[in-house]
Amino acid sequence: MLQFFQALMPRENKFFALFDRHARTLVEGALALRDLLEGGGAVPESCRRIIAHENEADLLAREVLQNVRRSFITPFDRGDIVGLIGQLDDAIDQMQKTAKAITLFEVSGFEPQMRQMGDIILRCAELTVEAVGLLGSMRQSAGRINAIAEEITRLEEQADELNDLGIKALFLKHRDGNAMAFIVGNEIYDHLEKVVDRFEDVANRISGIVIEQV
């Protein structure tokens, strides 16, 4: 009987390790997205990579949820665990939606602002990995975690500005020509902006967890 209960008792590093593995799929997905936004012949393979990383992330998210149900005690609030893994998963889901839109519209060339937004997405993913990696020592790392969240917020603001500039440039480029090219470009900008928004959601969730726990 004792062994049964010991098997059910949580190991905190189990959750933290799963968060870390999931966050690393975001970096891989963001690298593939940045490669995709270089355009040309690499687009189909980059889309395939994003989808593969999204599938891997789904499996990890499912494992976290299973562990939440099986554990009597969790390292922090169950709702925050479920919310955090859900928002991490939303980020790579949005990357996949971006790749699907690009595939659907058969886009192979991308605007400079789109590529810059891709760089911001990668930076957000790298910062997210760092923040998630500090959750196991959040009492000692609260200052750095909060600084990361603030940096992601600043990056989200930069992405908003790039989105606006990009859409304006797209309009000027196509206002006397191909309306469909503007519509498609606008759709891609919308997807990219949403990816960055999802990273800001993750940062806000992590900040909230730190406030509750420290």
C-alpha cells in the first residue's frame, strides 16, 4: 500500500521537466518559422518541421494533464499548471496555423517586416525557455523571471509596430494592383502577430504564478 501512494506522490521535477521540454519545442518551431519566412524552396520543408514540432508539443501537453490528474500534490496550483501548459501549447498551435495559411495560399515570398516578426518570435521562444527553466527555483529567480516577462511585453509592442508598418507598406504596394496579394499578406501578418500575443500570454501566466508563490 505504501508503494502505491509513493507512486502517486508527485516529483516536482516531473512537471518542470515537461514544461521545459515543451518550451523547447517552441524554440524549434520558431526556428522553422523563421526559416519559412526566408521564402523560396525551403517553405514546404519548414512547414513540415513546424507541424512535426506541434505534434510533439501536443504529446507533452497531454502528459502534463495526465500527471495533474494522477498527482495528489502539485508544485503549484493545478489551475496554473493546466493554464500554463495550455498557453505554451497555444503558442506553437498558432505557429502551425501560420504555416497552414502559408501553405493554403501558396506563398513563397515574404515582406521584410514579416521576417523581422519571425526574429521577434524566435527571441520570445528563447526567453520563454529561460523563464520556464527558472520555475523550479522561482523564489530565488523571481527578479529574473519578471524581467523576462517585461522583455517579452516589449517585444510584443515591437511586433505590433512592425505589423502596422508592414500592413501599410503592403497597402501602398498593392493599392493599384493585386488586391488578393494584399488580403493574403494581411492574413499572414495577422497570424504572426497572434504568435507573439500567445508568448505574451505565457509570460503573464508565469508572472502570475510567481506572484502567488513568492
